[in-house]
Amino acid sequence: MIWGQHSFPDDTLFRLAFGNVRVYIARRRREWRWSLEYADLFEAASFEAVGEDLDESLSSLSWQRMITKELSEVLVLAPRLPDRPLSVFPQGQVQIAKNAQVRLWVSLPMWVQFGCTNGETVLEVGSERLSGSWLGDSIGGRMAYTLKSEPRYHGESDPIPDHCARCVLSILNQADSPFVVSKLAVPTELLHLYQTKTGEGSEMYTSEVKLLHTRDHEISVNPLHHRDHSRQAPFVPARVRGVDNFWKRSVGLLKRIGNYS
């Protein structure tokens, strides 16, 4: 298990593999030094000390440095969701019949946070490289990340990579025609992360997201506590505790429609 507290003795090099990213990190002279590499293939999640000489590694890799107020050699590794919304593009076309409600799920790549015990962040890095995009209109929109993912029915419990979290999307089409799902907005900064036990270990889930398509409106979004885990405390709370004006417009629309509360 890579999550939790880890001690970093001075001049000892550690390596984290998580999805596509490889993080080399060490503590030297009361500061943190790290280097990032991205590979083409996923690697099983692992975190371990490596037997390489730190001086040799410092000269062969491109390093960044961080000096923190906390002088402890302990860091906390925790999973996080991306700090921007995700524009999710299905790999295959999905249509939802009029007046139909379905529950799908997509896998979202997580980030990993290296943090001090006092709450300072040393490093946050994504498990996959995501390209930037724009979500919303030219005035009221915001920066987002683009993700291609295949939506699956909620009843299908296919395994997901260990660097991803399962996100359930409850979609209602109230329009007079089928809704062609070409892009879905997922407010990752508003979602909690939950950890559940499986037969082979554990898996990460997010809060559930409700999406609504009507005759007059684009998709609207309402993040909820995941209904399967609503009585369970989040493993990692959402980055943002409340919704800003960007998401209030979507949540407000849902509240005004009485049969979708």
C-alpha cells in the first residue's frame, strides 16, 4: 500500500510508480528534491527505496527542489482527483433514449500528493498526462482537462487500473429526442474519494454525479455523495467544499426540476 505516512532518511532515493508517472524523490539537507518521468505504459502502483547512489542520480536527472516549514523526514502520500474539471469524451458513441435514466461509470485517473504532516504540499503529480481544454462558454467557462474514457453500465464491475477511480454518472434525458453523449463534464474538484475493499485488495470510488439533459439546456451537473458509500467517511475529501458560480448554474437548474432532486 503506497498511501499513508512514509519516512525519508536523508540521502535515500525513493521511487514511486503510479500509472504512467515515475517519481524519484529524496530528502537532502532539510529540503525535498524530486524528478518526474512519464512512460508510455502503465506500471503497477509501487513505492520503494532504490539502491542507486543519490549523488549519481542528482547529476543524471533533472531535479526540482522544495523547502518547507516542516522539517520532519515524514511525508504523507495520498490520492487526489485532478484540480480542474474533466471533459470526458466517450471512445464510442452513446445514445440515451428520451425520458430514459441510466447509470454509467467511467474511470478517472488520479493524482498523487506528497504532503507534510502539517498540511504543506511538497508535490502533486498526475498519474497520466492530460491535455488542457476549455469547459463552458467563452465568458463563464473555465480551464479543464480532456479525457477519453469508455462509459460502462453501472452493473458491470470490470476491474480498473490501480491509478484510477470509478466515477458513477446518473444521466437523465428529459429532451424529446435521444441524447447523443459526445462529451460529459465531471466536476472532479467537487468529488470525494472513497476506498472500498475488493477480493484482490481495494478500489477507489468517487462521489456520484447526476447529469441532466433537457429540451432547452445542455448537460447540467450535480455532484452527490456516492450513494453506495453515503454513510462512509471519504478516504480523501473533495478539494473544494462548496460550488462556485460555474457549478451553481448547473445545480440550480436541477433544483428547479421537481422530479430530479
